[in-house]
Amino acid sequence: MNLTPLQANFSAGELSPLMVNRTELEGHAAAVEIMENVIALSQGPFKSRDPYQFVNEFIGESFGRVGTIQLSPNRFLIAVFLDFTVQFFLSDGSPVVAGLVFNPRFSAFGDGWTTDVDNAQSVVAFNRHVCILSPRNNPAAFALIKQEVTVEDVDDTHAFVVHSDVEDNNDQLHLLIGTADGLGDILDVVVIVNDAHVAFNPGGNAIIFISVSNEAGGIAPDNNIINLSAVDVLNEGASGQIHTTPYPSSDLRLLQFIEAPEGDTIYITHPRFPQQFIEFDDEIGAVLFASVVFTNPPAEWADSNFPATGVVHKGRIYYAGSPLEPEQIWASVIGDLTDMTAGVNPADGFSVVNSHFGAIAWMLSTKDLIFGTTNAEYLVTAVGAVIFIGDIQIDRQSTYGSISIRGQHIGDKVLYITRDAKRLHAMQFNRDNQTWLSDEISFPSEHIMRRGAIEFIWEQYPHDLIWIPLIGGSLACCNYNRPMNVYGWHQHNTQGTYIDIASGSAGGVSLLIVLVVRESGNLMLEITDPSGGAPIDSRVSRVPDGFIVDGLEHLEGQEVQVVADGAVHPDRTVEGGEITLQVEASFVQVGLGYRKRVRTLPLDKGSQKGSGRAYVKRYKDIYLALLNSAVPFINGQLPPIRTPQDLMDVVPPLTTGLVKVHNLGYDREAIVDIIQDGPLILQVTGIYGEVIQEKI
């Protein structure tokens, strides 16, 4: 009997071993046995996960927490908490160094900047977080901004940093730095890249004059507008901002972060320490970390007894879950998140005790206020428009209980980790019952979370992914497409131990920020790169000096994978912070490899008498449908990569279409095992094959 099986949908991810033989279940046909370091897309295919770019190594640190502040749709701040300290980085991975330019990211529109144009038809305009330089259509046209800058360390190397949407030679920015307005005696350069970072030395001058000019009016007359997102001068010798905190590394796991509505501040809770806050001043590029100064704080907040969680909801900040008052909730005055003055009027602050037993573990703001305790989940409402001490109702919705990990509001659902740390539940309002009901979305893949969750976050764009670091140092991930009711689980690992994760949005996509302990024993900060490049972790990009690639100290002693000018280079071991290439290259990427693997479930397409599991089978041929993918191993065989027409010295292009292997041997499983070990992209849209099935 010949079959032509097809699996063109992998969106159900990795199925629990307890359910492998449940072929009647919805989603079984879209599931696999193993899904390692690949993402199951809601549309059906699977693809290798994004690699991590190296950002920073924290010498002597082996534990930490990471959080983000979304400053704008395209920028976020990263806060890394270590033993009694916190360090800050921007979304591009650069450390937060207080720049010398006032209002460098135009958060105060044009404040601090002087503009100049050649003609009234040329325009300089400011929106929040952007400066628009639009010269008229004329070869002599220009539109510029300029500022006088004070330099403290006049003999240090500095950098003129300009972020823009410059794309090619048709876009040009003219950068000047001089000892007087309009001069370029310190720096005079034209840049055609969107992230310019130009080094210069002030030459002993404490006052310098900078200008950025769009002079492309005669080069690209049909599209001569350039948008600036940042202009700053940085001291290259200055270190990133480091602040002292009250938190030892042993207490970091209990931190929870509360986003403020204004977008540049987060509040931090911990049951043993007073509330802190982080605020980013975009006008001067500085970060403030300090204790929250409250008006009339509750008397209970003292002596290692502080709220464990909180949320901002409809103009108030709510705190709850202190060690000695685990069921108590405190609310601020409406419109002032630091005023806890209690009163009886609707706008006053207040406190209330949840009459049901259970320590409050998390709080979330939806249309209503929702919180979870160690025993149950609750809804807080009011008869009128405002919750206050004279109008408040707390109703239990479900009784699963939660661990002290902040929940997530995703679409019309609230997701939370149950109190055993081994299940992910989703609450949704049920109109028929007029209550919030909880369902377990980890049930089909219950084996993945058995080790226990220690955190979870939502990476929204473009794939709606839930990431959960687990005890033991791996990651669980679920593609969660609520409108299509699609979710599938997969497992992820790296050469090291995952400690914590966070996410932030930049350029229209969500980036995953990870803290990982690598072989050195030190903590690493790394950020995903969704734009492409070699799929290797702790990755750095370098321009070699002949055969030598340096700047690899964070990978010292480790075997690394190398991609040189787009081609896979033999692995190397880092010695003295560098490797030696076999051949010269103009651009290389170096990092730690990770295996991408998908193994299908045992084949059961049925038989004339019912199930086909008892029949022996053999794939005569196996076809893999690839989409912009390197060719992987299929059941241990590598399909032909090159054709007779391919030049030997040219990197073969990625494949879109079918590749085939001939499969030998009989068994009862007819499993397809797909593995990509190299620093290569994997994306599969379907598995086809001809199977011979016989009963023996």
C-alpha cells in the first residue's frame, strides 16, 4: 500500500508524550514529537529562532534580572539588575552614557536646537522624537540643525552620533564640528549610513559647534527628506550609567516591574524593600534610579514589609501582597501615583482587605482590575464609574492559584502561571456566565513546563510568542494567536543557562532580551536580531585584520561557528580573544552554534481496518518544502546542495522549493527527523513523501 502523506502545518508544536497516540484530537495532525530551537508559526511553517547578538559581559556576575521601559514605538531602555547595582542600555545595545547634546532625541521637539535653511522653500520641522530636514529641489539647497556643545574631557576621543533614515547614496548628511559656528575645523564629513558613529577629538576645545545638514536637494529631487531620530556627542571613554540598588542578587527573583502610563518610568516592587523607580530623561540622555517618595504612605510599609506587586489602573497605582498583609490592597489618589492619602471621596486613596484567604501574587489592568492570589483569581469592580472605598466589589472568578510571577494581558485574555509553576492558564470573560473563566493552554504540551517556570513575557511582533524561562536554564515558547485560536509549544536551548528574559519593540518588531550564563561563568546580556545574519548565539560581527578576527574575549576558550563573507567557515576555538581564519574575508560573524531540530510524530494515516500503527512502513522518498532556507539533514542524509551550474567559489543561495532524499529500511514509525547543526537558516513549509506500508 503506497501513501502520499503531507504535513504542511506545524503550528501545534511539540505534543506531550502522553498524547502521541491520540490521533483523533484536534491539532494532532499539526503537531510534532520534537521542536528544538525553531518557532512554530501560526500560519503553519516552522523556522529557526532568531540568534542573539552579544551586548555586554558582566564579569564576576552569575545572576541578574532584566526589565525594559518602552520609550517610544521604536526605542526602549534596558535595565539589568545585578548584585546591589543596576546598569542601563539602549535598544541598540549601547550603554546609556549621558550625552553632551541637549534634547538629543527631540523629545522636547526643537528645544535647544537652532535651524538654518538656504531658502524659505527648504524646511526644518520637529515632531516628538524626530527632526525633519527637507531642502528644496535645488543643488544649492540645504536644511540643517546646529547646537553649541560644552565638552568636559577636552582631550578624550568623542563620537558624533547621528541616527537617521538615510538609505543610500541619494541621501547624504553633512556633519560639521568646529571651534566656531559654521566651521568644520574639527570634523567635516559626509555620511550615507543611517546610524553614523564618527570619532573625533575636541583638540582641547571646551566649546564646540555641531551641525547636521541635509544637502541632497540636487541629488534626489524626488525624495530629498531625511528624518533624524537622534543627534548626540558622546565621550567614548565614559562608562555606562551604573546605579546602586538595595537588592542583593539573592533577592532579585522577586522583583516586579510596573509600567507607568507616561512611558518613560517604571516602578519596582519587592516584598522586602521599599518601592523604587526608574525614569529616563530623554532631553539629556540620563537615567534616574531612586526610592519612591510617597505622601502619607501606609504605616504597614516598614521593616522588610512592602508590597510584592502592583499595577496602574485608571489613574491610580495599586499595591498589594506585603508579607504581613498578604491579602491587603492599597490604592493611591487618582492622578498622583505617589500620594497614598486615604479618604472617603472617589478620588482619594484607600486600602481594602480581600476577605478570601491567599497572598496576592500579581495584578493587571484590563477594562476592570484583576488580581491573582496563591489560591484564586479575582475581579475588582464598582457600581459607579470609579473604584473607591465607598464603592468596591471583589469577586472570585476561578480557583487555580498563582505563583508570584506577573501576569500578561494579551488580547482579550489574561495569562498567568499557576501556583505549581508548571502550567500556563488563560482567563477570558464569558458573557454567558458573566464571569472570567480559566483554561490551561499548556495542556497539550504539559511536559515542556514540568521543570517549573521562573518568569514569562510576551514578544508581540511579528509572531505573538510567549517565552518562559524554566528552572534548569532552558526556555519554553508558545506561539499564541488568540484570534485564530492557534497555539503550539516548542523548546529552546543555548550553550549556557538562561537566567532571565524581557522584550521591547524597535523598528516595528519585538526584540527578545536575554540574560545567559555562558561557559566562562559570567552573565551575558544579548538581544535577538530579527533582520537576518548567521543564526548563532552571543554573536559579534567583525571586519578581520587579514586572517585575524579579534574582539572575542567573551567567547574565550570556546569553539565557535564562523560565517565569512556569507559562507560557512570551519569552526574555530577562541584563544587570546581572537581566532585565525583559513582564508581572508572582508566581513565575518562569530558566535556559538545551536541545533535546530524537528522530529515528526509516528506516522498513522490509518488502514483498511483502522489504525496503521501496527504496520511496518518505509519512506521511498522524502521531500522537504523549503522557503528561503539552507538545506538541512533529513533522516541523517543531506540532499544535494549544489547543481552543475553553480560556481564553486560562490556561496549557494538559500533554497525555495523541494529537496529530496531516498530513504531505506522499514519500521513502524515512519518518522522524519530534520536537523540543521550549522550556522544556517532553517524554514520548512511542508513534508511530503511516498510511503510503502505493509503488515508483517
